[in-house]
Amino acid sequence: MSRNVVISGGGTGIGLAAARVFAADGDRVVLLGRRAEVLEKAGVPGALHCAADLAEPGDVRRVAEFVRQEIGTVDVLVHSAGGNGGLEPGPPGGDPLDAVLHDWTVNFRLNVLTAVLLTEALKERLAEPGGRVLFLSSIAAFRGSGSGAYAASKAALHPYLHDLARQLGPRGITVNAVAPGFVEDTGFFGGPVETARRERLVAETVTGRAGEPGDVAATLHWLASPGAGHITSQIVQVNGGAERGH
């Protein structure tokens, strides 16, 4: 049976890989992202798209109305929007505290507000029973990210998903997250990864290779399947063994 799947950050990277997997399974996909031109060029068969900044309540309300009119019920909600706040332009002036404030604010805006606002806006549209809410966390949530801000923003999703799982469980809706490690072919690093850094990241795995968007997409697809109906309030790591068990 075809399902309605809403994917934020669906125009690139992991979100796009997930969109292709769900579409290949016959599901109807709605792509969300900040750049309309990227969504239009995504090339996901039959996909609808709506450009919006999901950290802005007004844009999220517009998305919720678009979803109501176009598909009604949401069977699967995938939060792939977010990213590395360090790639965003910094504040003027060079004051150290201003830089810290900017770094933390941008990362929480990109990785927390986008997920929380969209979830809250679509919560009553989730299919029951059988609805799925899926977040993208990160290996950084377990081990840090250097500056702290990105890791903290991803870790902040964990208590939210646990609370949400308790809230939505009686309606037959599951809530989980996937925490990738080093994944190539995304825009996370802002360009090619320097060779020595790539080698170090791959060496941390026990599989001896970098992750691919398809690895994460396949895990999201499985968590959205009927076979995963008794799995909820979990963070599933997809990192080749670079970080082990929590």
C-alpha cells in the first residue's frame, strides 16, 4: 500500500537518498527544503515539493497547510534538514562571545528547531496506527564535534524523541532516530574532505569504508516498515562501528 512520506532536507544528501528509496517502494513523497530550485531538480519520481525555512514558524504553518491540501495524512515523517552550522556566515566584528552565540544559535536553529517545529505542526496529521517519525542525529551526539555546538544540537533531539515516543505511542506511532557517522557525498563538509582527515575517519570504522547516503536511507526505510513496528524511542547508529553501543 502506498504511503505518504514527508522528508525535510529532501533535495540533497541523505534526505534525497531516502526520498528515492521510498519513491522506489511506491510511496508518495513530499520534499521540503530551503531552496526551491534544488527540490525541483531532485528528480524523485512523482514527488511534490514545498520550499520553506523550517526554523521559521510562518513557513512551517505554510508547509502544514500544503501537506493538508495535497496529501492529508502523513504516514512517515523524516527529518533530514539540518547540517553544519560552521558553514554559515559568521557575525561581523570578530568578538569572541558574539562568535560563540552565533555558532550555538545557528546549529540549534538548523538541527533542532527545524525538526521540532515541523513535528509539532504535523503531529495531528500522523497516521494512527502505523505512523512513523524519524530524526537524523549524529555520531557527534555521542562523542562531541570539536566546537560542541553541532554535537549538542544533535544530542538535543534525543530527549525530545523519547518524550515524543511516550506521547505518540498510545496512538500506534513510533519515534526513532538514526545517528550516522562519516558519510560521503553530502554537503556536510562544504566540499571534498581533505585526504588525511578522510583516512582518519575511515580508519575509525571496523568496516574499513566511509558511509554512503544509501546506508542511512536504507535504515530509515527499515524503521518506517511494518517489521519495525515495535521499535520506538531508539537511536540507531550507522557508522561502521566507529562508535559502539549506548
